[in-house]
Amino acid sequence: MKAKKITLLFLFICIVFSVNAQNKIPAVNVKTIDGATFNTANMVNDGKPIIIDFWATWCKPCVQELSAITDLYEDWQKVTGVKIYAVSIDDARNSARVKPFVNTRGWEYEILLDPNADLKRAMNVGDIPHTFLINGKGEIVFQHAGYAPGDENELYEKLLGCINPDVK
Amino acid sequence: MKKVLAVTLFFLTFPFLAKAQETNKFGAGEIHGNFQMMAQNYLVDSTIGAKEVSEKIRMNSFANLNYTNGNFKAGMRYESYEKALLGFDPRYNGSDITYRYATYTNDDLEFTIGNFYEQFGSGLIFRSYEERGLGIDNAMDGIRVKYKPTAGVYLKSIIGKQRFYFAKGEGIVRGLDAEFNLNEILSGFLPEFNSEKAHYTYILGGSMVGKYQADNDPIRILPENVAAFAGRFNFISDKFNFYTEYAYKINDPSLTNGFIYKKGEALFVSANYSVKGFSLSASAKRVDNMDFRSDRNADVNNLTMSFLPAISKQHTYALPAFYPYATQPLGEIGEQFELSYNFKKGSKLGGKYGTLVTINFSNANNLDTTQTGNEQGYTAAFFRKGETLLYRDLNIEVVKKISPKLKTTYTYMYQVFNKDRVQNVSGYGTVFANIAVFEMQYKINSKNTFRAELQSMRTKQDFGDWAVALAEYTVSPHWFFAALDQYNYGNAIAEKRAHYYSGSFGYTKNATRFIVGYGKQREGYLCVGGVCRLIPASYGLSLSISSTF
């Protein structure tokens, strides 16, 4: 029985590795902060880049990261037109806290709620924070796990790189 | 054997079929996944109670693979516990494929065969989820169909069995959930209901879940089918949010409730008001005999269907999280309030960079019950609290930026924790603790940052007083170094006044992380969301690697 399962695993790996790897955002239903169902296939920004940041109200480095970016967001938007989706994975214990939490801090991100971690799982995220950068064609070009102060500078460099591929 | 073959065939053919039909549209598919491993070497330390582990080294690891091609998705997870880290249930020992699924989606219909996770409403009667770090995984194995018949109407149906370590639970779980977004439904006929114009949203939902388990009890006559129902309502406007959900369960004699035939119920209400820089929120919860599992003989965190998290604030510092509250599914009544205000930059209290103040209070009591002496077990007053306090927590947090480089956080907390009742032990009584935490972060330059925490907990009960010091140095974007000491200086037993020191460093590149740690881990509860796991004391070297690709 176990040997069969291993065979199955290898078969599966063979199939999937025979295909080209692209990098698109998976289509998963999450909720907006206004209660509407939102399919992540609709994460678009008129051909400009997108950042997806997985966070939770109880995750200190996540809050640190989003607080650091909030001071820079206006400039980032002016230069690159980027739109940030902050996806909260708070479960039923804390999901009602998300909106007051965001408002008190004055965050201007697009907030999405993923209380049963469906999008988190679909994007293969382990521990949070975890940040994805998506270029204007909808391809994931960079991702980063964890946060240390200053990581936002690396993210911004990558962001500049994806609107103008000549800049490294 | 046949089953495996059929699954293999399905995995083999389906993507190609899907591809054949959609070649022009989608082309080839994509493969992604993640990998995580955590290994620990165990040394003996009699002062902290770290016992000998005969394997010396133990390791938990898993990898997920997900394949996507247009509307088709499939994936699997391989898990290996050789052997499971201390604190994980030994029934995890072993390695196997524990999760595999295939999903097909078109605009309005989605179906999944194999394993899936799902949640109805806030999860009062059904939540299937995973917390890998806690060893919790009650994934369903069966079939799920989601259907959106018209704008604003979302239907879900599920059937299957839940995961039980490397096997499946005995009970068959069936469920149906419907959600109606009234604005989306009505805006088709009445444009003023368009949520962008209306500035408010109404959402209604209802669910029904049943489990079947044969009655093999030689004495009792047990219900083989147990049904539960839940209804929810949500009102959302720009500034105001109101959510309520009520759940009802018919008689469900089980190991955890002592095989009583009483019905179960749960009520959750939450309201909040927030504008930029200010928020006020309140929530209340009443739970009465609502431990709902797909096997009536299951206990601890196994085969749960109901998800009943605590409503108290989830603390992240070590000492405030020392006595974590977990909901008592058999009976509790509790409430929680939070006020948060951001003093503006340039105001008297805000200083040059603003000051964020958050005050939070939560409380949980038992129910006011009367024993009936028959198979019903007890009756409980609906709105009256019982006399036993289970948990109380008053905490104030002030976040103050002093300069662009220096940020400080001050926390004070008063906590009452009924250890006997919450952790189901005896002889410890109730713990009263005063806790203070100071945190500072100093940004040396754009890449280098120093962070420190000083924590103190004063209590006359249980282990007595503790002090914690943490220092952390990070070099963005790759490195971190940390040193931690937790000192139980107030332990009533002099030889137990131990230092639990540890050091760690880590390297991150993009979505790959390596962390190496060495030191002593105190015994304690690790909690995520509503559930906790007891981690025994340990001493040794640890290595963890995680990567997303």
C-alpha cells in the first residue's frame, strides 16, 4: 500500500515537472473587508505591479512590515503605480478585529480576509509574513519570507526592477 | 490497490484532457509547492525536567506539491515524523501521503475530490483546518461542491470523513452551507443596493451539518445521526460592523461531555466601530455543551467539527502568553472589549511621530448550571454567568516612536487564570499575575537593526515570578541573531529557579529560511487560534528549514 503511494507521488511529480513553470496568482475565493466574496483572479492593477502580503493581527513582524511600508506607500505608488493587497489569515477568533486594527493604524492597503487559509495554502505559504511581488503581466517575480527592518528596501528595488527591467 | 490505480489514472489523464480542451487558452500548467522540516536533538537536563529521548534526534517534515492548469488543480502533501518531535502525539510517528486532491472550477461551479479544508460561517458547527505547528489537521476526505446559482448566492456542500493522524475517523460528515449577500442579489433589480452606492452590506447565512456513526454501545442507546444547525447575520458599513451567529446541536452523548443527552448551543456576537485613528469593539460569546466531533469517543484536539476560539486577545510576548486561555467547549460565557486610539503626530500626547494606545479587557466565566441527575446532565441559565471565573485579562499597550530610528512599546497586563479549570488539572488553583513588558527597536542604518525585550511577571501562584530578556540583531535582507533568557527567579522551590537560555540565528534568501537554535525550552502551552498543545521541557540543538517554490 505504502509502495503504491510512493509510486503515485513519483508519477505525479513526473507529470507536473514536464510542464513549463509560469508564475500566476491562483484563483481562490476570499473576502473583502466589506464582506463581499472576492476571487483572486480579479487581482488586477491595469498592467502595473501588485504586492501580496500575508499577515495577521497577532503576528508582530507582519505588523512591523506593513507599518514600515505604510510610510512609503504613497511614494511607491507615485513612482511605480503599485497596489498592495494585505491578506489577513486571522481566523474566527480575530477576523472581526482586522478592520478596526487597520483603521486605527491608517493603513491604505486593499485588505482581504482568508480565515481558513485557502489562499495561503494555494500560494504555498508556510509561516508569515510572506510577501509576493507580481509584475504587470500577472507573473510572480519575487517572493520573500519573514521580515527584518530594512527588507522593504529590497522589495522596493525589486519593484523598480519589475517596472523597468534594465534597473537591477 | 484498485483505488490507488484509479487515482493515478485520474491524475494522469485529467490534466491532459483539460489541456487538450483548453490548449489555446492556457497552454501548459504550473507546479508549485513548499517544504518544511524541523529537527531537534534532545539532551537531558534534570533542573528543567528535560528527559532522555532514546532516538536523540527527532524530525517533523512535510512537502506540498500543487499543480494548476487553467481550471484544473491537483496536489498532494507528504508528511514524515521520524519520530515526531516531543509534544506531538506519538500516533503521528511514521511517513505517508496524507493529503491529495483534485479540483475543477468553472465560473459558477467548483468540485473537489479527495482532501479539502472548509469552514462554514465562523466555524461554530464546522471547520476543517490545519495548524501544522500544533499537530492539528482534521482535513476532510470526500467530496465538496461549491455552486453560485445567481449573483450574491453562495452554496457549498460537503461529504466525507475527517483525518485522524495517518487514518480516518469513523464518523461520516455531511454538510450544507448557504450564504446570501443581499446587496449583490438586490443590486440586479435595484441599483441603489449596489454596495458602492449604498455604503453598507447585509449578509445572511445558514448551515446544516450532520454526522453518522454506528451505535455499538452494549448498554446505551446512542443517536447514530447527530445534526447541528447554525444561522448568521452580518451588517457592514464604512465605520460599523455587526456580526452574530447562533448554533444549535441535537443530543450528542460523547466521551468529552460525559455521555449526557442534553442539546448544545453557541452564540457569538461582535460589533465594532472604527474610523481612521480610532476604534472601539466589543464581542460576547456563550457556549453550552458544544463540543462537536465526528467521533463520539474522540478527545483532545482530535476529529473536531466545531471551532470555538477564545475571544480574549491573542498575546505574542512570552510572558503574557504564559497562561493562554482556551475556550471551554462544554460551557462558558465571556465578553471582550477593546479601545484603540492613535494620538496624532504633533498633538500633546502624540509627540512628533504619534502614539498608539490600545486598552483591552476580556472575561470568561462558567455557566450557571443546575444538575438534573438524569441523562440530560444539567440545565443552564441562558444569560446568567456562573460563579467560577475562568479567565480575566486587562491589558494596556502603548506604541511610541521616539525618533525615526527608535521605536518603543510598553505593555502592562493583569491576568487571572483558573489553571485547574482551563487546563483540566487539579491542585493548582487560580493564578493572579501582574505582567509588564518593555520593547525597544533601534534602527542603526537601513540594513542593521537592534531589538530588545524586557519582561516581568509577578505572581504568588504556580511557578512564581519570571523575568525574560531578549536581544535580537537583524541584517536585512538575510540574517538574524537572537539570544533569550527566561529566568524563573521566584519559584517556591529553590532548585527550580532555573535559567532557560537559548540562542538562535537564521538566514533567509527570498522564500527560503534556515534557522539554527540551541538552548532550553520551558514546558508550556503553544496556542494558535482556539487550541493549545502542551510542549514538554527540552534542551538541545534544533534546525529548521522552510522553502516555498
